[in-house]
Amino acid sequence: MRTTNELRIAVFPGDGIGTEVMDACLTVLQQLEHHVGGFRLITESLPAGANFYRETGTDITDEAMQKARQADAILLGAMGLPDVRFPDGTEISPHLKMRVEFGLYAGVRPVKVYPNVRSPLSDRRSREIDLVVLRESTEGLFASAGKGEVIEDREARETLVITRNTCERLFDFAFNLARRRKARGGQGHVTCVDKANVFKAFAFFRKIFKERALLYPDISTGFNYVDAMALDMVRRPWDFDVLVAENMFADILSDIGGGIMGGMGMAACAEIGDHHALFQPAHGTAPDIAGADKANPTAMFLSAAMMLEWLGNRHELEPCLRAARRLETAIETGFSKGAIQPMEFGGPHGTAEVTRAVLADFGA
């Protein structure tokens, strides 16, 4: 158990709207500290990303990586710009380095429809959507990032990697997540998403899933090929609870999730390992609206709530757990009462107004 209520947070605002939603988030977290009490977040803003690369020639310094490693949690805005690339044409994404360096194998992507946020799905059951896409975040096809080859300008190759060690931890995480959701009234069901009918690597992925499932008899299981899963996320997403998949597959499915819950401005994300965790909105940097007070900060706020919950559970700090629930409630209430109507969905509220609505719910 932790002997202090002080928690060090490494903050990376990033690029584009990342800096705006991060400023709003830090304001909300500061007020939440005062409102709930019992914990203190010591934040340090660190440079990284595309703008930093353009200015210095490096995407993140060794010093910043070390400070992230030493922090209790990492909070990230959004990184990357369409006109800034490495010489090989790939995007500036230092957070991908953090995933590998810090072993952040479990990418948690909640997919939930909030009150008065219209899903593009016309079925009334879309209001019941509440699932999680669990993305393996350190290997799969992404294990080849920076290592692929182009042979004589006629052929390109990337290598997909699936390991037993990572799969076992990922699947245990999935079953424990389903168990926690079941305790709160959820289905208690995990669906393994793969392409085991074609690739040996995914047959291996499924084999390990079946082995780990035997350790969790209280959690039901299912299987879906990734192409069928993409269809089912549009056709019947309300039937699913926890979806676990390889890195690239889950990357795509989680964006479908962002779409069916209204937009990426609602898409929160946690990247969790055995010793470190990073929290960020899943949306991009949207440079076309940067600085215009049009960004929806909800995904950033929800990611911060996930951070507080993780910190509370990891360090047995009940005030952090209360703060996480309080922030989630403020967001839910804001949408339910119409106090939060983001421009992303055709409403009148930009970043500042959404932030004010959340703060008002705290009584700030």
C-alpha cells in the first residue's frame, strides 16, 4: 500500500488540439483534487511529438522518456501532424515507443453511447452499447514498425509477431476486466477476435486464448473472425462485452467503435502494462481546428478518469477511485441534461464550454 497520497504524472500535451484538450483536462483534474480531496497530482509537462521533431530533429528526448518511466502515470494529449514525417514517410508517434519501452500491452478502448449523443446506428438498441475493445499494443503487426523492408522498389515486407508471454497476460487482463464489468452488472463475456481460419499466427493466438479461458470458468467466451467482427460492430454491437484482438485488428475495430458511439471525441484510451500505464484520447490532432476552441475534450476527460481509477486500484487510494467516479458522473450528467453539446455533434459548445459544464457539476 502506498504511504503517500502524492502521485507524479508525466504530461505530454503533444500537437494540434492535443495541447487544448490537455489544458482543459489539467484544469478539471485540479478542481477535482479540491472537490474530492485525499490525493494530490504533481504534474510535469514534457515536450514530444511532431512540432518538437520539427524544431529539434527528435521526437522525444531520453530525459523525457526517463521521466515518463519514473512517473506514477503518463497522461498524453494527441501527437502527430500530417505534414511532419520521418525520412521514411512514417508518422511522428513517440507514444508507440512508450508502449514497447514500458510494456504497455493492454490497450483498453471503451465503446459506450452517452445520453443525447446520437449514434449513426438507427436501431434503438444502440443506446445500450457498452463494450470494450482490448487491443494488444506491443506486438502483432506493429512489432514490425520501423523494421519493415522495401526490396528493390518492387516488394515490401512487414512481419507479424505473436508471443505466448504477451498473449497470456493480455487474455488474463481481458478475463479480469470482464469479471469487474460483470460485478457492475455487465455480461461477463470475452470474445476472441482473430483470423485463425487463414493464419497460423492467429490459430496460435486462439489456442492460447482457449487455454487461459479455462482459468476463468465464471466468464463466458466467444470467437469471431475480424471481418465478421467489423460487420457485427455495426449490425449488433450491443451483444458484446469485451473484445480482445491483435494490435492492428483492434486498432481498426476501436475506430469503428468511435464511429458507432458518435465520434472520436468520445473515444478514451488506456495503455496498461504490469508496471506502467499511459492514458490518452484515441482521436488525432485535428490541426484543421487547432486553436479554434472547437475540439471536444470529452475523450481526454474520460481518459483522465481511467487514469484515476487505475491509480486508485494500483495504490489502494480510495480518493482516486471516488474522483474517477465523480468525473464520469459529471460527464454523464452533462450530456443527459444538455449542459454538454459538443460542436463535434452539431452543438454550440467548444472546448472551453464543455470544460465549464464539467466544472459546474463539481460546484467550481
